[in-house]
Amino acid sequence: MEPDRPADLAEAIPLDVPPPSFLPPPFSNSNPKPILVTQGAEALIFKTQFLTADHPCALKYRPSKPYRHPILDARLTRHRILSEARILVRCRREGVNVPGVLSLNWEGEEIDGQEGRRSGGWMMMEWIEGETVRKILDGWLKLGANVTISPDSEIETDTDRPDGKEHNSELVDLMTRIGKAVGKMHEIGIVHGDLTTSNLMLRPRPTATAPTDINGNTKPSRPSLHGDIVLIDFGLAGQNVQDEDKAVDLYVLERAFASTHPTAESLFKEVWEAYRTSYKGASVVLRKLTEVRMRGRKRSMLG
């Protein structure tokens, strides 16, 4: 890594800049170069390849933080990479849909001219095809309409399209799959820590050819809601947690959904129903969720 590189790489590197002179070996010398996909305060995500060109993977790189003492920086990097890897391995073993861990290095490489400081650690994971649930829902709602659920659970829509009910049924099914995925994760004693629709991927299943018009042009349509829910980004996750922690997980998801997809907020109850049926301890967690909501409202009122 260059000695004069700004401390916070996550803020210093725009997404459209080709990576990666600062990546540690072997990625700094790989061909083709890793592609920067997204970035956060602690890590950067690249798309690269594992062993062969036809095996894409995700590279999560945690750069060194120059403002931290080298020993503390190395210990924190090691702890966070190993903690996330262990949680991912446990989830895979218990049947929770998460990316598989392919390789990791928590030590990094020594940085020339900076005694005791290393380049940071990385973890290579399975590449998940598809889009985030947030992006899928945004596209679906833009082409659809406001969606509501009536008291007798009949699906209603303000669209006049004849296929409206079918598409809204697909949305209910998506909410059900989200609830089951979260319930299965909580069942094995894992909390995500940042459970939003941006950290839920919809991995598509093979589908039929897209519909076309009489001229053979593809018709505009809503994004497909079919596929498997895959949970990603376990950087803030924890194990062997209490019911309170699981309730906070649900509260974060509920608030995130309400703020990013307000027109479909009424469908969120389908998530709770699926969560309740997929996790034996759900009733206790949902009671805790009520308490967490009350604390959240009080905090909002008091500022």
C-alpha cells in the first residue's frame, strides 16, 4: 500500500476508479484486475476470480487503518475476519443460505517503510448472482403500484393491470421467504447486526424466456421475484445471542423496510408470519420486539 494513501480508503476511492494498486498480493498483480463493487467504512468488496476465470468470487478486503496502533489494528482485523468467517461457515453447515468461504488471510503483507504495519486482511467468498432485495423491490414497485393488504388478507392493488393479483401474490411469497430465512438464522443462534433489504440477495432460479411483442421485442416487465433469499455481509454479526438481540435484528429490518419501501409496508406482516412458523422461539422474540419498538419510539420523541 502506498504510504501517502488517505487513511479511510472507503471514502477515498470512488466506485468508478479501477482498483487496485493498493490491494495486497496476489490481487494487485492479478489479471484481469478485481472490480470494485461496493465499499463501506471498514471494508471494500471486489468481484474477482477464484483459481480459474470461470469461477467468480467476492473479495472482502479490510485495509489497514493508519490512525490505529499497528498491533491493535492487526488484532482487530484478525478478530473481525475470523469472526465473520466462522459465522458464515456455521450458517452454511446449518442450512442457512449465505456465501461460502473460499479463502482468507487476516495477516496481510508488510508495508514498506512502515515498521510493524501490515496491509490489512481479506476474505474470499462465493459470488452470489442476482440483485439485492432492495433493488428488486424498488424496480417492482416502480412498475407496479401501491400495494395494500386488506383485513381479511385479500391482496389489493390500485393498478388496473389484469395480472395485478398474480404479481402481488409473488410479492407476498417473497416476504414469506425473507421471514423464513431470518427465522432459520435466529434458530441457530446467529444475529446479523445489519439486517436490511440491501443485505438480502435474491438469487434467481432458471426462468422461461422473457415475453415478447409481435415484433419480437422484449416487453417491459417487473423484475422477477422468484429465487432464493441469501443473506450477505455478516461483518456485524454475533453468535450465541439473547432474545433481545434477535428482537433488535427484527427492529432494524422493520425500520429499514418502512423507510426504503413505504408503499409496500403493509405487506411486511407476512415476514412476521413466516418468521413465527420457521422459528420455535419466535413468540418470545416478537414480544421482545414490542419492547424494542417502544424504546425506539420514546427515543424518537425525546430526540
